[in-house]
Amino acid sequence: MTSWFFHPYHQEPIAVAADLSERQFQIRAATPADLSGVAQIITESFHSQQGMWGWAFPLLRLGIHEDLKHRLAVPAPHHICLVAADTTRGAADNLVGTVELGVRFSNSWTQAGRSFPYLSNLAVRPQYRRHGVASGLLQNCEKISQEWGFQDLYLHVLENNYQARQLYFKLGYRVYKVESNWNIFFPKYSSQILLHKHLKNNSTT
């Protein structure tokens, strides 16, 4: 079936293919009421609840919750947190994914003297992965970046996160820089890859 993703600034829906039977989704800007759900999704996506570090999970979730609470309470001119919600009737816990988009300023990543939009905290609940939720969130971020007047978008991905890398490459992101650091000497760690996408102008000539 086809699920409808709504851009937070437009009335026209974006159609995104999804295989979750009889599910409908909506993408919108996060509100303070979403904080707990967003913090849970991010924490469970990047930190394990099992093993020796399982005890730290509630503390990590609290830290993420408070950081996001501050960013929503004191928003930067160009910052937005998006959520994907399962709007199917009877959906119990309807937040299924999230992503943040903000503008960063010149550093070692890009040419000095310029600002650029940067994606972070893309996370989707495990049972909703590989069904178009992440793609819908990314596509909305691309449109918002263009509305802000930018034509380039950047994000980081771990080198060993092959599933995420496959998604980004499919959507047109390319390697901008491989960032090696001291962790490269420890096999269990992975280097970060800075990805870049040039956003095409969708206006017709």
C-alpha cells in the first residue's frame, strides 16, 4: 500500500511506498509532548539495553530527553526536529521515527566561511525499519533545507553501519570525508564517514 507523509509546511502529501499492512504515517514537526517518545526511539536505536551497559540506558535516555527539551524550548533560527507518527486507528505508541535538522557553521568538514544544513539523530523503531519511514524523514529534511536556501546537505554515518550507508547511497548521498581517529586502533570501534548530497533544484524552467 502507499502511506502518506506530510511535509510540515505544505498541504500536498508526499507519497512514499511502505509495506506495513494497512498502516498510515504522517511526518510533522516535534512538539514538547513528543519528547519522551523521541528520547526512547533515539536511545534504543543507538544504545543497547542488554549486557553490562544496560544499567546506563535510563540515564542515557534522560540525557537525550533533556538535550532535546532545551533545543525545542530555545530553538535556533534554522533547527527542526521531525517525527514520523503511525496514524493508523488504534495505534498504541504512534511515534515510530525521528530526525533532527540544523544549520552548522564552518569547521574542518567544509569550506571555511560558510554554513550548511546537517542531519543528526535519524532513528526508527526496529519493527518499522526498511518500510520507507527513514526515507520519508530524509526527503522532508531535503525540502526544508531548500526552503532555508541551501543546496547541500551533510550527515555522519559509522563506517560499519552498512544498512544505513546503503539507505543513504540509495538516496543520493556520497562520501565527502572519512574521519579516522584514535578509535581506529580498536577493532570494535568504527570510523565516521561524512556524507554529502547536492540537492537538485526542483523548480521547472
